Amino acid sequence: MAQFDTLLQIMLFCFCFSMMTLILRPIWATMYLIWFRATFAVAAYLHISSLAGMPFFVPAYLALWIVIGIHYIVMQRAWPPALPIFSYYIVTIFMLISTLGFFIFSPSPPSNLIDTMTKHLLPIAVYFGISAGIRNATDLQRLATPLIWTLIAALLVGLIQSLTGYSYDYAHDLIVTGIRPVGTIIDANAYGIFLCLCAFTITPYAMMPGQKQMKLLLALFILAILLSKNRGSWIAAIIAVIIGVMVYSRHINLKRFFGMLLVVTLVGSPIVVQRFTALKEVDKFGQSQDTFSERINQSSKLLGQASLSPIVGYGAGSAEQPWGNDKLSRPPHDDYVRMVYEFGYPIAVLYIIFLFDQAIRATRLKRSQNWQYGFGALMAMVYVIVISFTQNLLFDTITYAIIMLILAITHRAIRISHVQQKNDRDSEYSTDDRPGNPSHGNFRTANRVIR
């Protein structure tokens, strides 16, 4: 085991060193970190330390912030406008203050404080990194290549686990059969969420002409989602797809969509039926497969206690309490309840506003030639809103990094569309059509650089 820890630490050092070579390519640097975090998530679950006893991924997070900071300064990039995710900034700042207060008044190692604070800041780093690298429509399309390389490892490992029947149970530290696949994400629920978010991320690229690789990748993700046996993700994804298709119906080939839906239904029906009929069974460790009622009980208990401190909550990490059949300390499987309990009702409401605001923003591309990005983002945000009732996303580093990746792509697509529309209007109203005029003939709006 010690040799395995040492090997991972060497890989972490090589990762941080190689990250510094990507200062001029912020998209690749950001996707590199997402790949590293998703591929070696086992280091976090095994509590492997890095430099000076810090949690394993902290140096990697800091390396990304350094690379992005240097890039913005050296290349003189304009920082992303605060308005699109302003409420998320406020939520993050409050969580950081609460985390610091929880550390001051509750004895805990400094490494835990650093780990928690860097986790909260990582999604913003992802947002900044992707935003810095997308300056025109061509950059949006080129993002397809790093997406493939970033997401393929976790996907293939999960598919192999599904097909062989062997998977890693982190709760018991065993490689066993008969449990849900976890990919490289290690946790089965987080793996199902990761798959769905990745599928929504690549959907815009799969819908573009000539993107055969992305179409194949999307098909593999849909297959992996079915094989992940994650009931909550299935329900949330179905709701998200239905709403997305309804809003963007003018761009969707409904016959082709319903044909694909029929194929997915026929392939997935045996798996879905088996998964839902298993609710009355117990697993090989004697735990009930029906965890929903237990989650409701725990959430109700925490909401009752939250009424005693409704404004500021009880502090970061306080919602992790013993519950379930094994009585392990874990947070409630509900982001909204956890936000209320740890940070109070005002911050929870602000976070909900943030989610709905992003879903509404995604509809702004309905009449744009970049509509595919809005379609994928709308499905992703509806999925997040629904799945947050039964899972933890905000406090999971890798899943929320994917969410901010989606938002960065969408916000840049909106900005690019606005520039294109403005330039098109200017071109229409131009009356000087002389060959020497810059507006004559070659009006290249698609690749107009934005800041």
C-alpha cells in the first residue's frame, strides 16, 4: 500500500510540473486537471496525503490557479464578467467564511481547512480557464478534442466494470461483484452523475455535422448511464431531456429523436425494470436497496434542527452525521437540505436562484446558430436542479467542475452569438459597398474575437 501511495505522489508531482507548460493553453490546462481528478479519484477516498500532509489534490488545484492567473496577466485577458455567476460567487464566499469559522471554533487539522477552501474555489478556476481559452466560434468547436481525451478514461473503466461485473466498493475497501460500477470516480452515485453531466457536455458537439467521434462517444455515455444502475440519475435525466427538447423543439428532428428514444428504451428496459424491482431486496452486506425512505427521514431531522439556526446554519461540515443502516457519518443526500443546515436559508435560496438563473440563461440561444450549446446546458441545469434533491453535487469536486465547464462554454457561446448578431445587423445597414471598404464581401463574424 505504501508503494501505491508513493507512486500516486510521484504522479502528482509530474502532473503539477507538466501543468506549468500549459500557461498559453488554458483550456488544455483546465481539462488536464479534470482528467487527473476524475482518473485518480481513488487517492481522495483512500485519504492519501501530498505535500506537508495536505490532502492529495490540493497541489493540483493550486497549480491550476497559478497557471490561469499567469495566463490572464501575461496575455492581458479580460476577466470573465461577474454577472453570469454572481450569485455563485456570493455562495462560495459565504461557504469559505463559514469554513474558516468552523475551523476556528472546532479543532481540526489545517490541512482540512485548505482542502475544503480549495474545493470551493476549484469550480471557479474551471470557469475562468475555459472562458480564457474560448475567444471565437472556432475555439468553441475545437473544444471537442480535449473533451474526448478528458472523459474517455473514466467512461471506459466504468464500462469494463459493468461488463465484467467487478467493481470497487470504497466503503468496504474491496473489489467485489454484484454492485454498481463506479468507474474511476469510486462512488457509484457520483459516477452516475458524472456520466450524465458529461453526456450533456458533449451533446452539442455530437449534434454538429461531421462529428462522428462525438456521436460514438455520446452513444457510449448513454450505454454507461443505463449500466450505471443509478435510479435518481435516470429520473433526473429523463426530465431534463424532455424539457430540453420542448424548449429547443424548433431545432430538433423529432422523428429522429423519438426513434433514438425508442432504441434506448428497448435496450435499457430490462436493466431499469431489474433495478426498480430490487428496491425490496438487500445487498450482499445486508443493507436495504430502498434508501429513499432513510434519506427522507434524515433530511426531515436536519430541517427540524435547522429551524434553530435559520440564518447562518451550523457551519461547514456539520451536516455529516451518522445515519443509514451502517450508521456511518455522511451528509444528507440532498444539496438543498445540506445548504440550509450548514449555511442557513438565505444562502440556500441564493443557490437555488443561481441554478434557475443558469437554466433560463441557457434558453437565450434558442434563435442562435450556436443553439446546440444552449440545448446541452439547459438539460444539464434541469438535471442538476432535480438530482440535487437526492444527491450531493455542490460539495463534490469533480461533478461541480463539470457543471462549471458547461456554464463557461454556454456563457461564451452566448457572448459570441451576441457579437455575431450585432455584426450581422451592422452589415445589413451598411450602405457603402465599395471593394475597398472593410465591410465589403468578407464579413467574418463567426471568428470575430471577443474578450
